[in-house]
Amino acid sequence: MSFLIETRRLYIRQFRNEDAEGLHKIFGDPEVMKRIPGGSSLSIESTQQRLDKIIQHQQENGFSLWALIRKEDKKLIGDCGLILVEGRGPEVELSYDINREFWGKGYATEAGRECLRFGFERLGLKRIIAITDPDHFASRRVMEKCGMTYQGIAKYYDRDLVLYSIERRRAMPTGLDTTSESRQ
């Protein structure tokens, strides 16, 4: 399947094995990955192992983390997508990691909205959650801009995290961008 979502500034596509080096610039950055279970990748081999799991998740579930490619220069700037919470579900989580060089430019929100749309329209999901550390205000703001609602503190990945969620019946009225194109 050649998956592609196109937004105003991004192409969102499935990861490929040749993305390992570009992904390592993100997964290998301790600042980007400090709140992610497992932390940063210490080597390109460890990033490749994570990439293999992402690709396998896509093959098994029809969704996963996807590569964020900036249109203007075709540069891999991060990932965004839907994953089974804690690797097993049944809940599905919106997740995103952006190269530090591109923080604060709205890429996570732009991609997150379209990944939510994909989850509701293409996958038929009824509810999608997002979780983060309580003091990760930038990530919480992305969740809110994507139309997600704060639900409280919950235990995931053996940590107390803030939980946000959005339901399908609310997905479209909350401001999800209707100007982008989604293709599969």
C-alpha cells in the first residue's frame, strides 16, 4: 500500500527502511525523546530496530507512526500517526515526534489533525487518545489544537500521564482541517 496524506506543508507516508538515518536524527536526540518510553536511540542500529517495529505495526494493523516529509525540501522532519497503546491496545493513541529544529512551527498539529481524520474516516475508530507527561505543555497544546479534550491523569507505560481523547462524533466539528487532501 502506498499511503500518503498531503497537507498544506507536509507529505505523510509510511516509513521505509531507507528512512533509518533521517529518523535517527530524531530518535537519537535525547531532548526530543526524553519523555518517550525507552528514551533516545544510542545507535543507528537501535533506531533501525524501532523502525522495524513501526513497519511491522503498519503491516499488522493498517496504521502506525508515519514519516512527516516537509514539502519544500522533501526533508524527514518527524513522525506522527496512530499506534496501539502500550503496543497492545485496545486503545489507539495519536503520537508524534518532531525534529527539534522544527519545534514551534505547527507541524505536529497539522499532521495530528490529519492522522485523527484518517483514524475516524478510514479506519472507523470511535475514539482516539493521546498521552504525555503532565508538564509537557507544548504537547498538551498540540492535543488541544487537534480538538482533543483533557480527561485527567491515567496510568500508561507505568507512568502517571495526562490523558486527552477525541471521539468520532466530535472529530469533524472541532476544527479538523478540511482543506487538505487524503489519499490511499
